[in-house]
Amino acid sequence: MSSLEIRPANVADLPVVTDVYADAVRFGTATFELVPPDLAEMTRRFQALIDGGFPYLVAVLDERVIGYAYAGAYRPRPAYRFTVENSVYLQPAIHRRGIGRQLLQRLIAECEARGFRQMIAVIGDSANAGSIGVHAKCGFEMIGTHPSVGLKFGRWLDTVMMQRALGEGASTVPSTDR
């Protein structure tokens, strides 16, 4: 494989990020969005995550962005402030090469460095064996399945919940407040 670089995303990466996500919205079940957001909306989302102190990464292969990953707030209430939810998306031609796992591993490390303690994966479609497998390889445990909670492409889809401790996890209470 050519040289893979995983680095923080920047605004110049967002047109490709937007295209990668649009493909996932139009043809996949990893996301339950039905209409792909445009570049302006993806830029707004990116900036909100960056302003919130969350990591947002891109995978670059042969000088081209081929995928991305980010963490964001799991839920908005303050008690959840040490818990993040992850997202990883790749161009379809890049699937099954270990790049998603590398992105997720780096995202985990970035979240630990920021003091987060738990990471939640909300995986669209219980048939998404690739995503479930990548998360399991990265130390996530199965928490449960919400059956038939999304309707996309004329069929009901499940969401799979997986969770992983970050850093000290719940073994200690953080000394700093977010």
C-alpha cells in the first residue's frame, strides 16, 4: 500500500469529506440521513466540532483524502461531557484495507489525549459487519441493538450500540471539569 497519512482535517479537506459522506447517505446504511448535506452544512458541522474541542481527522493516500473520522458529543447534557460518539467514513473503493481501523485507533488516541473517558459507536444497520468488526478489533464491546429504529431505502434498520473505555475510563473521576 502507498503511504497513508492520518492528520487533523482542515477546511480545504471538506469538499472531499462532503463527497465521501454524500456517497454514504445516498447508497449506504451507516448513516440514517436521507439527503446529503451540502458543503456549507458540512463546514458548519466541522467548525462546531473543532470549536467544541473534538478531534476531526482525515486519511490521506497518495496525497488524496480518502476518508475521515471525528468524535463529537454523545449527548448534550453536562453529565455526558466525558463521553464521545465516533464516526468513520471512507470512500467505497478503500473499504476492507484496514484504513478505517487506523483512523479509529488514531481517533481513540486523540480523544484520550483530550481527557474523554468513554467512546460510543452508534452503528447504522446491524448487517454492517465491517463496521462492527472494526470497532470490536479496536476494543469496543457490544452494548445492544435497537431494532427497527430507522427507515431507509424502504426497509427498517437497526442501530448497534458499542462502547469502549478511554484512558482510565470509569475507574477514576476526572480531576478537571469540562
